[in-house]
Amino acid sequence: MGTVDADQSTSEATDRPGSATTERPKTWERYDGRTRLLRFLGLLGALVLVALSYQALNVRYDYVATAPENIRNLLGRMYPPDIAYSGAIVEPMIHTVNIAVVGTIFAILLALPVAYMGAENVTPNRGTYALGKFLIVATRSVHSIIYALIFVIIFGAGVLAGILAITFRSIGFIAKLLSEEIEEIDETAIEAVSATGANRLDVVIYGVVPQVKAAFVGISVYRWDINVREATVIGLVGAGGIGVELNNRISAFDWQAVLTILLAILVVVLVSEGLSAYARRKIR
Amino acid sequence: MSTATAYGEYETEWRRPTVFYNHTVKRLTYAGLIAFILWNVWSARVSPERLVYGFGQASALFGGMFPPDFGVSIGASGIETDRRFWRIYDGMLETLAMSIVATAVGVLLSIPIAVMAAENIAPRPVYYVGRAIVSFTRAMHELIVGIVLVVGFGFGALAGVIALVFATPGFFAKLLAEDLEDIDAESVDAIRATGATPLQVLVFGVLPQVLPRLVGLTVYRWDINLRASTILGVVGAGGIGAALTTSFDTYEYDFSMAILLTIIAFVLLGEAISAYTRRRVQ
């Protein structure tokens, strides 16, 4: 804690009038006056922001007051889960996994060239770098449910819209992480491969790919696991999978079936998360 | 496993080492993976005529989206705004407010959960409870929580805020717990040696070590909440998302595009603020 000693000695030496350290010079102070003021202002600003936001929400206090009662009521109507109904959710659940897998595969195929363009050290020129970065930012900043809304309009309700929503959302994610990984690679390997007279494609295959292969598998599996979770909700706007069924059951106030679906989603998401974590531990 | 090749005889030529148990397992894994993917493609049953149909629809949709209509025009009396502008304005304001309130409440609730889920601080049974809360809140997507709460509470921002608060521990408590597990045990011991109570140990021994990370994670979570609160309106849980779905339903695609661009601008701005703050404090 050398910095603390330094702070103390300088504040004693300068002996600024009015500052906290001069009033109580024998007491240990963690921060000097300026830092403390900045921290205080930061905290105050954050609190004001929260207060203003709370005011902007116009929260209905009668809603808040009845909230615990409502939640208890809802849980009461949900329990026990409708076990007999679980047979009916097998097919939409399979579709959810289908959407996640196929969407991830498409996303990987489309993300590879984007990652190549968006990595500063291997990208062919300034233009491709800018294009790569643009594609990464553009596809990442739109949520998959918004893609789902758009693709449902284009292709109609169903699995296809869901797959494309997952695909587009994942391109930026995969390409961003992969391009960061490519930027970290050992340049000498690329140089060595180019020195043999290899063309650009050979350099990528023998110089770049072996260095990022493990990371690439890790990123893909990780995104797949996120996509399973996302695929459970895109059905809420009609893009296929378990979300469609969930939406129908909720509209029908069939709460026991809703709980069955929620439990099924929990199981599927946790299993895919476990698989993904296991695979990523293995390759590291 | 095929112990014959592994122990019984020596391999006569060099083979690339594999991360798998052996090369048979490797091939089986790859075969299984490919079969799984092919089954998924087959099972999704995407019909080609759907794709063809889509291209016609897509051109109509994107044709209708341009130019985007933000509801702002230059009229006789200077800049004029119509109801579209105010829908975006109100929706975005609500989205921002939701994200900030939900972050504040969510972080306050997540801190004790993070302490519970830190292996080196919490007693065993408490640790398992903490991990269970983290896993459960991570698995449930905020939109699913949102749609259930909308029916339970009625339409509006309250349902959205609660959904975001619910989703916060899965991210915040998880990452904070990992940081708590990495802290320096010596300074914690030093505080404990002074005869401090467990609460004092937390405040003076643990908190100073994770405070920068706490601030960074809070801002990071706000950025995520902002993203999420732009879409919660799709299920009626408040924010700009409601305006987006309505505009699609009423075929006002130029308005949809304006809303989309606004959302993207705010999301990028939020990401920039969050990235800047995290760089500063960490």
C-alpha cells in the first residue's frame, strides 16, 4: 500500500487549509479530498439518475402493493404442474433444439469470413476491415426477437424464421470473439507459412486455423448454448419452438401446463449449459 | 475403450495427439456430432417454397422500410413532430428508466446472492442455495419471465422491471461470486484477527477488494438491461418494444425502421458508455 503513504506525506507537506487531512492529520485516510469528492459526486449522480428513472416509470403503487398477493395467486394456480401435458411439448421442444443447432451452424459458416475480415492482422485491406467491423456491430446490436419479428413477416410463422433469427443474431457474436482471437495469434507462424510461397488461403489454413481452432470450437459451443436459451423465446412472436406453445398456453390461462413448459425449458437449458461447459473445459 | 491399441502394442507411426481419450473416441464424437446436426436439419423441415415466397415478401418489407419515418418533418412553422415521434420518445424514455431502476434493484438483490454463491465465504449449504439461485435465474430468459408477469400484473413497465430484476442475479451474482472467490484471503484474515464480526469482515476485508469490479459489473449489467428492455415491450412488459410490434402489425414499416434505428443507436451508445466506464474503473 505504498500509494497510501505517499498520499499522506504529500497532504501533510502541502498542508492545504480546509482539506479533511489537515483537520485530522493523525487519522488514517484512505482517499484524499479530491478522490472522495469525485466518488461522492458519482454516487450522488447515480442515485439521482435512479430516482428520476423511478419517477419516469409512474409506478402504480396499488400494483406494487398487490404484487406479492398476485405472485402467490399465480404460483397457486400453476401448482401442481400438468404432467399429462408433457407429451405434447416434446415436439416443440425438439424444434427449439433444432432451431438452436441449425441457426448456430449457419451463423458459424457466415461468421468465418466476417471474423477474417474483422481481424486487424489478417484482413486484406482497410476496406474489408471496416466492412468486417460494420457487420459485427450491425448484427450484434439487434436482439434475436427483433430478427424473429422481421423474419416472421418475411417467411411466415414457423421454424425457418426462428433459424434465421438465431443465425443473424449469432454472426456478430461469433465473428467478434473469433476475430479477437485471431488478433492474438503468433505472427511468426504466419510469416513462416508465407515464406514458403503459400498463397493467402494456404496462410489461413496452415498459419491461422491451427492457432485458433480450440478457441473457435469453444466459441461455437458457447454460442450454441446461448442460442438454446434464445430459441425458447423467439416462439413468443411466432418463430417456432417451445415459445409458440408457451404463448398459446398463457393465452388460454392454462397455468398448470405453463409450469410444465417452464420446467421443461429449465431442464433443456441447464442440460445444454452443462454440455457446453463440459466441452469447453475439455478443449482448454 | 480399445485397450488393445492403447496398452497392448506400440504405435509404429506418429499420429497427431488429440484432446479426446483416443482416436476412436475422436471419430465417434465427430460422427455423433455430424449425425446430430444432420438430424436437426432434417427435423426442422424447411420447405424450399417458403424461401422463394420469402424473397417476394422481403422486397415488399424493405421497400416499405425506406425512407424511415421518425415523425419529424420540416414544416411551415419550423421542425414539426407528429405522434410517431412522441411514441418513440415516450417508449425510449420508459426503456431507459426501466433499465436504470431494474439495474439498481437487481444489483442490490444480487450482492447478497453473490456472497452466498462464493465458495470461500459462504458455508456449504448456503453455497449450494446461492448457486441454485444463480443457475435458475440464468436459465429463464427475461422475456419468458416477462410474459408470465404481464398476465400476473397487467401490461406495463412494472412487469418488465421485475423480469429484469429476476434475470440480474444469473449474470451479476455469478460473475461477482467468481471475483469473490479470487480475493486475497490474507487481508480477510487480518480483519478477522482484529475480532471483527462476519459483517465487518465482509465490509472491511472483502468489499474493498471487489469494489472496482462491482462498479464495472453494475455498468455492464445496465448495458445488458438496456438491450433487454428495448424488447420486453414485445410481450407487453413496457418500453419501446410495444411500439415496434404495433408498427409491424399495422404495416407501418417506415415507422418500424425508425424505431429499429433508434434502438440500435441507444444500444450502441449504452455499450460505449459501459465499455468506457469499465475501462476507467478496472
